[in-house]
Amino acid sequence: MNLKQLSQKLGLSQTTVSRALNGYPEVNEATRLRVERAAAQYQYRPSTRAKGLATGKALAIGHVIPISTKHEMVNPIFGDFIAGAGETYARNGYEMILSIAADGQEEQVYRGLKARRAVDGVVVHGPRLDDSRITLLNDIGLPFVVHGRSSGASSPYAWLDVNNRHAFQRATDFLIDLGHTRIGLINGMEFMDFAHRRRDGYTKALLAHGIPLDPDLMRSSEMTEVFGYQSTRDMLALDNPPTALLCASLISALGARRAVEEAGLVMGRDVSIITHDDDLSYLKNGDDIPIFTATRSSVRAAGARLAEMLLAAIADPTLPHQHVLLEAELMVGRSTGPAPRKE
Amino acid sequence: MNLKQLSQKLGLSQTTVSRALNGYPEVNEATRLRVERAAAQYQYRPSTRAKGLATGKALAIGHVIPISTKHEMVNPIFGDFIAGAGETYARNGYEMILSIAADGQEEQVYRGLKARRAVDGVVVHGPRLDDSRITLLNDIGLPFVVHGRSSGASSPYAWLDVNNRHAFQRATDFLIDLGHTRIGLINGMEFMDFAHRRRDGYTKALLAHGIPLDPDLMRSSEMTEVFGYQSTRDMLALDNPPTALLCASLISALGARRAVEEAGLVMGRDVSIITHDDDLSYLKNGDDIPIFTATRSSVRAAGARLAEMLLAAIADPTLPHQHVLLEAELMVGRSTGPAPRKE
DNA sequence: CGGTAAATCCAAAGCGCTTTGGGGATTGTG
DNA sequence: CACAATCCCCAAAGCGCTTTGGATTTACCG
């Protein structure tokens, strides 16, 4: 069923039917009702393609998901983020289109989306320090919002980010207050902006309390369970091992716990662990009492909010760039406790 | 840059340029080269929307991801699956469009995609027993392939599935051979086809060895870490606790391990664990030696393969339905060992 | 050299929608 | 009752592409 057929069935012109369906005022209320009823009855929905062609808009938003070629890793927060954003798109009549891009071919992917006029805007995932995509997108004139920030980026942009620096500073303070001075950091890759900021917060807290940094206690890589395990195992084997660990993700924290227990130690007594928690649907940090003490911020909520920002920016391009900084919640769980006394 | 502008720049008609770019024979080879060079130079890419309108195809594939309203859970395998499929689409000039659908509104979403003519076909995720979507899609005439199978479905369909029954039967046999007779099953929700089949395999193996089923040892829910933990804790508290566990996912296996260790037991000695492993990029089952003994099957590879099946079916609708059954690999890790002697 | 076939290219229609620029019918006003 | 202002509705153009049905040129042959 297309517009023409529907209008013939109703004995109206395509113009009138189109207007009725799109809420224009120059159509009789009775007629509109009649049209809407018929549209529902025949399950008529305007073709997105045709509508897009006619209006000059794509009625679609692009998400380009980066895949590191090294580990072929897909960011595990992706599903939940999409779930949040998707709802917003659907409610506003937008489609969500996904492209995957291995390292290095991201520019091509964005240019392709623009040239094919496939999307009205994109969400930039996983921003790095001084991320070149920001300049690129500004150059080619494709509206975008960034999930996170990019320290050092020269051109302006809209973003939504968790206050990673503050979260990790606070988490570190929390451990220091418990008496810990040997605190390890199991971070994400530090060319990623969020990881960089987290390290900043960690560093700042330590230095503020006169605790020297120890390179042996700072590791960074992709946030897998195995990486959390290996890092922890290695650190625990040091002459002067850490009594507390800061993890960048629940997944690496699980690995850390494995190493702690394998070493015959007890989490929360011998080794305290704090992790960041993206509140993923399939990986909840315990039920009522959190397993891990954690800095929590819902990635799904971020997705929904960011989608709204992007749609608003597309609807009115004159709007100034929005900046949203979310504070992570510090949830105290059972993985932290006072530093063990030295004997 | 659009076709018209490009053709004017070249002093050719739109027809000729279009044909040159699409590889039709009625254009001089020299002209084609000239056109292609110009297209590259000006970064011309045909508008997907316009092309779709003209050809009557959407040039897009839909993925509808189900979200259980109960736990708002997004399937964690989703990211990796998409990564596999996305590559295939990109290579063939298709866009991938995503819709999310809460329980119960899935039919609306599929009908919407069809009515808007937004996609040429869809991938059905997470099929349930006698899944109504299969009939629906056959009815409305939207090409599709299923990731998994649907026992009891009346209409025919194309699918790609892991041999879940055989995998779990083999895993159970493996445990029985090690001397275990009290074997727990921590399954996914059993209205999901894969979970149903896994239970089947488990049951069949036990009965074949004359081991009676014990409802206390069979649990099923969404495969979270917390569920794995609670199930294991509860089972270990039984008068006659299990000495081995079968988990439906690596994530619930992590929870199971937590409960085992919390009970002061050692995995692989006191309690053996076998899990299914989807080989997710962010949740590898250890490095060289697997942490868990596992039945492994890459979900990413499944995504790539399934995408190819769908594109083939769309290109030639007369093709018979393809059925692909993948065998999971049994990887022996450190989580299994002989059943402890009774004292 | 006339005629035919093959090789190249083009003008225009059409995909399904929105939107511009009217135009007839109805209503209100003096 | 005449006229203007509203209300409703419509025909047709246009979005960027593909494709049909020629038209023109070139090549070849007897």
C-alpha cells in the first residue's frame, strides 16, 4: 500500500492524505480522522526512502563502531548503549544504521555515510585523545555528538561524558582513607580519552596525599577479563604488592578477583578492589549489595540522552553545542576494606 | 555532488554515467574509465535512498534486537554478532539497520519495517520454541534467516545454529566419564530454543547412563553473573550437592565460580564446571589454556555466515532454504577434574 | 558507395513521497 | 446580496537515481 493507492481508496488527493498524516493544519479534522483510520486499517506507512528523498533528510542516524584490529574487540558496552539510543530514535521516526570500522578505515566510513547521504548525523564512539574524527566531521559537515570527550581536540563539538577524572579521584581517595597506599591501576588503553582521564584522577589523588606513583602498579590495555587477571597476578608477585586495585571495567575486575583468589587472598580483606561499572544489563554488579565497590554510571541512560542531543542538534543546527557531564555514583560494596596491617 | 552535477562536469548524460558506474556493457571502456576517475575525484557516491527508490530495493538489512522487559537485558552476544555481519553487508553495498523491540511489540516492529519498506530482509535473533515471528515473516513476505532454530515452528525457514543438544550431551558425557553423577545445569530461559536443546542434550546423557534427573539441580533464567552465582550457591547448600556444573554462558560461569570459591571450594577439584563459550571478543575464555572447559562456537563467525545466507536468499528468492548446523568445539580447560571421592 | 549491424550515447519516464501555488466552496461582513 | 476572507482540497513539480526506448555514430561488407 502506497500513498497513491491509499488516496485513491479515500477519494482524496495525495496532497491531502500526506498533509493529514503529517499533521498540517489545512485539512479538515473530520477528513484527517478518516485518513488516519484508513491508514491504520491498511497498515500504510510512508516509505522512509521516498520520504527522505522528498524532504532531503535521511531520517536515519549512524553509529560507527570501532573495532580494534589487534584484538578484534567490540566494546561490550555497545549493546546497552544502542538499546538506550534506539528507543529515542524509534520514537522520533528515525532509523538507526550501524557501520563497523576497523582501525584506520574510520575516515572512509564517515565519508561514505556522508557521500551516500545515508544519515543525518552520527554518534562518535570511543573518542581518543585529540581524535581526528572530530575535525573530519566538522569539515565534511556531518552533524555529530560524542560519547565521551577528546582532550586536545581543536574544533568544538557536543559531548556527553562521565566525569571520569573525578570518579577515579574519589575512588582513590576512598582507598587512601581506608589506609591503602599501594594502589594499583588496571586501566583501559590510555590513548582512549576516558582512560586517560581516569589515570589523571588516580594520579592526582595519590600525589595530593604524598603517595609516590609507581609504574609497576599502573597497567593499561584492552579491558578484558584476562588482562585484569594477568595484571593482578603480576602485581601481586611484586616485592611490595598492592593492597588495593582500581579497575576500569567490571570485566577486568572479574579477572582481578580471579587472580586475588588464586593467590589464596581474600578480596575486601587482603586486597580491596574498586571498579568502574557501566551498569550493563547482562553484567550487573550484584543484586542489592554490590559485589564490587564501584563508580557507577549507566551507559544505557547515556545512549538515550545522547540520541536526544543529536536529534535536537539536527532539528535546529543553530543551537549551541551541548555539553553534559554526568557524575558517577560511588557504590560501596564488599570488595573494599581497611588496608591490612603490616607485620 | 550528485549524478546530475557529475554528468554535467563530464559532458555526458546521467544515463551513461550511471551505467558506467554500475558496470553495464553499453558504455565505451575509455568513457567508463573517465567516469570512474571523476567519481573518485569528486567523491561521488550514489544516494542510497534515491538508488533504493529507483530500484525498488532498500539496500538494507534489518536486525531486530529483543529486549526482555523483565530485566531490560540486551543479549551480550549482540555486539560480536553484528561485527561479523556488518562486514559482509558493507562489502555488498548494504546498510545494516537496527531496531530494538521490547517483548510483545516485536510483531509491530517487523510489520513496521516491512510497511516502511526500510529493509530487504531481516535476521531473527533469539528464536523461541515455536516462534511466532517465523510465521509472521513468511506471511508478510519479508525475507529472513534465523540465528538459531525454533522447535515446533510450522512453516519452513532458513537457519544457522550451533548443535546445542549435541554440545551439551557431549559435555555431560565428559563429566560422567570423570565420575560425576551429581551434575547441575544452569541454563538460559528454557522457552528459548537454544536453552531447550541444551537441556535436552543434558537430560539425554544422564538418562543414557542411568543417572536420574533431579529438579533441584536444574535451573534456568537469564544468563547473568548473579544468576550463576545464586544458582550455584543454592545448589551447593543442598544435602547432596552437585560435584559438577554445566553453564549456558561464560558470564553465568563466572558467577558459578564466585559461589564455588566463596564456599571455600576449589574449581576443578571440588566442583567441575563446563560452560558454553560464544567466543566473545571482550570475554575470552583465558589465553592459551582455557579457564573453563567449554563448548565453544564463535558467534562472530555465525554473524558473518548468516549475513551471507540472507544476501544470497534475497538475490535469488527461488533458492531453497539453507540450513547450517555448526558443531561446537569441546575445549578442555582447568575447570574440570575427576569427581571427588565420597568419604 | 549504399546498407546493415554494432557500438555509444541520450531524453524522458518513473520510483513514493512532500510541497508549492493555486482554485473552488463556504462563511462572514456591511 | 455582493464581496472578501477562510477553509479545504488538488495538480504538478521535484528529490536523485535507474531503466526503457530510441537516436546517432561508427564499422564492416559486398
